[in-house]
Amino acid sequence: MTTGFEQLSERQQEVLGEWLPGAEVVRDHSWGLVGTTVLEVLQAGERFVVKAGDERDRHLAREIRAHAEWLEVWVRQGRAPRLVWADAAVKVLVTRYLPGVLVLGSEGEFVPDTYRQAGELLAGFHGQFSTVDVDFEASAKVKALWWLGQPHGIDPTVVERLGEVVACWPTPSIVCVPTHGDWQPRNWLVHEGVVSVIDFGRAAVRPAVTDFARLVAQQWRGRPDLEAAFFEGYGERPGDVGAWQRDRVREAISTAVWARQVGDEEFERQGLRMIDDALAALG
């Protein structure tokens, strides 16, 4: 491989040398918080995106599965990148480059039409199939308590309250669908007014409401017009109130604890605020 791929493992570089001989790195899009490298590359006049995981990575396999099973609904519209090559064992994949700028931080981040489009996209993704999961809620309850047992910066009195809330949760069967897992403007691109989707490392079959959590905690706070625009595109909000409240609490806990583990202070503050909001919503 050429210069710019040094952060990848030797085997990953070998595989990419076979797939993209002579490729040049144009830009590093990695977030830097976890062991996933995202590189925009140029090869024989064409642009691609390379994603590679380190030895601790648990996301590349999910992303490869999403490309194989669920993404065609977006790809055929030009609203998600097309997979070109992938090797789950080596933890590397290559997609066609999708033009656009991140919605996060752009002038489109707080424009209602962005959310109407995002709602339409998500409705199509969720609508591909559904299944009843008898174990999801029970497993999610156990995982929430596990997160509370990890190192974190949550106030002890709040931890006690959260433990009481989670312990009382029912564990009913619940309808699950394909979900993106991190549905928010940092994973949307906009190009000539059209919104598209990237980053599928958290994609999995879950309750549909789990894809609303980031927006509720971020861009929709104080902006009911953005939420209304989203559901204008998406349609009726799925699930019952109890399921929605449980998911808000779970997302808040995991956000605060995970952010502390990776040293993201701003995201940790968001997680702590999410906890306050979720508990306040319970009354």
C-alpha cells in the first residue's frame, strides 16, 4: 500500500493492496474515540471509503451484515454507500464514496426538511420486516444494570434511583425491526439538498423506538418543529409509552457510562443530562 495506511494492521494493508492497488489516502474521517479507522481514498480516478477495525472492534461485522441484508433499500436510491469489498475476519471493508457533507454542524442541521427526509429514510429501513422478540427486553434490562456496575460519574443517589426504576421493568415480548443504531446528524450526509446515510456499525434488529433516542436527546430538545417534521416523513410513532420510557433510560445510562470509559467529556455531560430528562419524564 501507499503512504497513509500505516495505522492499519499489516494484514489489512495487504488485503487493501489487492483490492485497491496504488490507492492514495485523500482524507482521514476517523472520530478517534474508538478503534475504527475511516479513510477516503482515491484509486484509478475513483473515490472509495475504507473502514477498518482494530483487535477490539465489534462494529465491522455489524456493518458488513447491514450491507449484505438491509441497505439495498437505501443504496438503490443513492442514499447509502454501496459495498465493494469486505472481509469480516480481517475487519476491513470498502464502499463507493458517497458525496456530501455531514449534516452535523452544517446549515441543514436545524432545517425541518432534513428531518422529514430522515424520517422517510428510516421508515423505509424499518419497514423491510419485523419480528417478535421474546428476549430483547429481558436482555436489555440485564445490560442496563450491567452498565450501572461499570465505572462512571453518575451521582450515587441517581444510581440508586436508576437501579430501582430498572429493577421494576416488565420484560414483555416486543416487535423488532432493522435499526441503524446511531440515527443522528453525524451519520447523515447532505448533497444538493438530499439527505443520505452512513456508518452502520451499530446496525441490528431492535425495537424501532431505539432509533429515536439520539434525536430526542440532541436536536429535538426545544425544537418540536424538527420532531414534527421527522414524523411527517416517518409516519406514526411505533411502540407504547412504556417501551419508549425504558429505552430512554437505557440509552441515557449507556451514553453516560460509555462516554466516561472513552474519555469523551462532552458526550458524558450529554448522557448525564439524558438521565435527568429520562427520570423527569417518569414523574
